[in-house]
Amino acid sequence: MTNTQAAVDEINAIMTDPSASGWVKTALDSALKRDPVDAVNDAEFLLGVLMRRLDNIFRQGERSSRDD
């Protein structure tokens, strides 16, 4: 199996997996219609934003638990 076929198989598996979230499927479908470099750059940007948000939430939780 080629790398290209493996990628196609992985995408198809995600898109047909009933346990995959609708958000992921929608994002993947949208990304596949775009220039792949732009899609990856935007995905990495979004990952950074979401990781910082999560980190902030965890920090607030740690402060709250110390206040208890």
C-alpha cells in the first residue's frame, strides 16, 4: 500500500466511523477541499489556540482547588 492510499484509507475510516465526532468530520471535509499546506497551517494555528485555552482552564482549576 502506498502512503497516498494509506492516507485515503485513514480519511475514509474517519469519515465512516460513527464514533468520530461531527466536528472532526466537518473540519476534515472542509480541509480536504483546500490547499493542503494552507489547511495544515490553519490546523496548527487552531491547535495552538485550543491548547492555550485548555492550559488556561487547567490553571484556573488549580487556583480554584487551592482556594478551597
